[in-house]
Amino acid sequence: MRLSQPSATTVRSVVGRYRIPFNRPFLTSAARSRLAESISSSVWSGDGPFTRRVRQLLEEELDVPAALLTTSGTSALEMMALLIDVATGDEVIVPSYTFASTANAFILRGVRPVFIDARIDTLNLDERLLPDLITPRTRAIVTMHYAGVACEMDAIHDIVADRSITVLEDNAHGLFGQYRGRPLGTLGALAALSFHETKNFPCGEGGCLLVNDEQLLDRAEILREKGTDRSRFWRGEVNQYTWRDIGSSYVLADPLAAILLGQLEERELIQQTRMRAWKRYMQELQPWAVTHGVTLPTVPPHCEHPAHLFYLCLSDASTRSRLIAHLASQGILAVSHYVPLNTSPFGRRLGGRPGQCPVSEDISKRLVRLPLYNDISDDDIDSVLESVTTCPL
Ligand SMILES: Cc1ncc(COP(=O)(O)O)c(C=O)c1O
């Protein structure tokens, strides 16, 4: 089978034709049985028995006060913006090298995004740039742990100490990653997780708001339940629930929580497979990378990552295109990643401009992600390695 290099608009339609796709959603056997149990029960809406079990599992594993399942990582980020009460005129510092939702959640509240460039090693926001970006209007800094490798959280907290700036985490990539022995998602006042199809633990579309600042918990429950105190009603704390605040429909349907529970129950198996693939890429590409001027991911010694993605940074944009085309010609789908927010069409309308975040802009042209999914086989990895290292760059 020969496939030409996919254009962005055709990726979705041709994905199934690749011998080795970039991602393949994988349902564990536990997830299949939990889903069957859930759909044969009478609870299809949210906060049913499976949601309660996922919540308990995440709270115990991460040692967080509350893990509230949401319809997506995006909705968890939107809840964060509501909970910290940002409004028009406020500024929030967001990475330029991230997904649109990291910024959109705050822009929906009228906030002005202040784009911060990336570090050249981990591609996370460069904390050394923060002092120059903080103004009296800065209300929050949204950290995003790229590929599940932690941002420099101690330095970030030191910079905001004695200021009323909230540190938040977009941890869409990093569930079960660690920073200095502490789980990602527990290092800011609030954190968002994603269970989208492309993530390590997919349930289709889903997310979670981790509430580390317990003072925000009561209001978080209300905002998540359309502005009502229905959560208290379910717990028998009030006789009737009523409209208390603004809010929206952020509760995940219980059958999706059932899938998620089954995926999380087999987390060791999933993580072992992904980590084996990640380590093979890292070790076996090392000599080739050195001779071809290719950079492999940096993981600082105080960080543990959950093998969410494996990327290469080629020497320039045309070399990356050649590699992607070569892999595609052998039925292997490798893909680029974020267009920096400051250079994207909407980012520019919000004041972003080319040249503002030079590291993100450079990386964005050179980075490619290799196939990595929950049931990737050794044969698949062999094929990717063979194809990458024989590509005439
Ligand atoms: C860094 C980051 N934040 C947020 C999201 C949004 O998550 P979701 O798709 O669950 O809304 C994504 C999705 O890919 C992401 O990569």
C-alpha cells in the first residue's frame, strides 16, 4: 500500500488506511464489560455509580481532594475560568505552544491572553520569561505539561509568591506523570485532565477537573451541575435542588465513566505498553538522531512522564516534510503538532504576532510525532524505527 503525504484536511478520512496509524483508540476488556454493565442499568446520565468509582480511584491515586468528571478537558478548563472569577480586562498567561482550549476557556470570559514562549528543551512554558509578562492585571498562569513532562512548577510558584496570581494546570497530556515525586494535576489550585480518544485513557470525549484548593469545591460542584446544588441533593444534604449560581452542563454521562473506569483499571498494562514503545523509540533512535541533527525529547531527572507522546525535532521544515512523506509512503502516519497560538488566525486577532514566541514558532515547523497507542506491537515499533532510520533526509 502506498499513501501520499496527508494534508491536514484529509488526515481524518485516511487515518484508517494506514498500516500503522498515529493513534488507535483501544478498549480494554474491563472497559467493554463496564460499558455493558452501565448500559444495561437504569443510569445513563451523569454522577451515577461508575462516575463515583472513577472519582474515588482518581482521588486515591493522585491524593487530591476532588476529581470531578466533565464532558471534556475543554470543559474542565472552562470551569477553571469560572471558578477563579476572571472578567473582561484581566490577563491570563498561557503557553503559545498548546491547544486552543488552554486559551479559549479564559477568552470566553473576556480575558486577554498573554502568550508565553516555550523552553527549547521540554517545550513547556519558559518560566524565566514570566517576570516580564506579569502585570497588575495578571490573574492566572496556565501551565501545560507538554507530553506529560512537568513545567518547572517550583520556579513558577516562587515567581507568583506574594502576588494574587493563581497557578493552574492543563494536564491533558500528563495523568500519572510526576514532578519531584508529586503527581501532575496536584501542583496548581485546579487542574484539567482529558480522556479524549487520543489520550492514554480514552472514553471518547471526557475530562476531569481536579480541585486542589478545597475552598473552590462547593462552587465547582454547582457550576458543573448547571448552576444548581443538585450534587448536594444526590448526597441527601438538601430536600430539593435549586438554581444557585451561573453554570453549565459539564457532567460526564455515566456510560462514558464506565468505559473510563475499565480503561483505568487496566492502567498498568496500558502504561507498560506505551512506556515500552517510548523507551524503544528513545534508545534505538539515539545514534541516528546524533548523526542526522535530530533532537529527541528531554525529560529532566526530576520528572516522570506517562509516555503520552514521542516526538522528533528535525533540522528544518523541509526535512520534516520529507520524513512524514517517507513514512506515509510505507503506510505509517506521523503528524506535526501545535500551530503556536500567537501566530494562529484567532491568536493574531487577539494581539498575537509572528516573532513574539520564537522558540514555539521554530519548534512548530520542525516537530513530528511518531505512532504511539495503547496496543502498539513490537512489530509496529520495528517498522516505524526501520522506516525512520532509512529515510533519506
Ligand atoms: C494541551 C491540551 N489541552 C486541552 C485539550 C482539550 O482536551 P479535550 O479534547 O478533552 O477537550 C487538549 C486536547 O487535545 C490538549 O492537548
